[in-house]
Amino acid sequence: MKVGDRVCVRGLVHMDCLGMTGRIIDVRQSALFGPGVQRCKVDFNGKIRHLLNVHLAYAANRTGKATTAA
């Protein structure tokens, strides 16, 4: 994950930002977990939260365009 990605929370049902889409504003390597685990600072419409990337999922593109298979 990188700065600017649109993400949503997955797996943390107690989170106050559950169901909201946010934007990553900072990414750092986690010092407590192994390689590949990042600490992400995410802005959920003014609510700043620090989450591990394992608790985030890329948000679907909500441009209103849908593809249909014929």
C-alpha cells in the first residue's frame, strides 16, 4: 500500500470507521511485526487512524461506471 490509496477497514468490527472509505496519508514499516507489515495513517473524512495494512482492504472504485458481461 502507498500514500494516496483509497482503503476501507476489514476485520475490525469494533472500529468507529467501519464501512467508511479513507485515504492513506502516511506509510511506515512496522518495527514490531515482520517484513511486509506496514503502519498506515489513514484519513477517514477528518478522523485520522493508525492501522496495520493487514486490517485494510483496497476500496472499490466508486465512479459509477460498471461493466457487464454479455
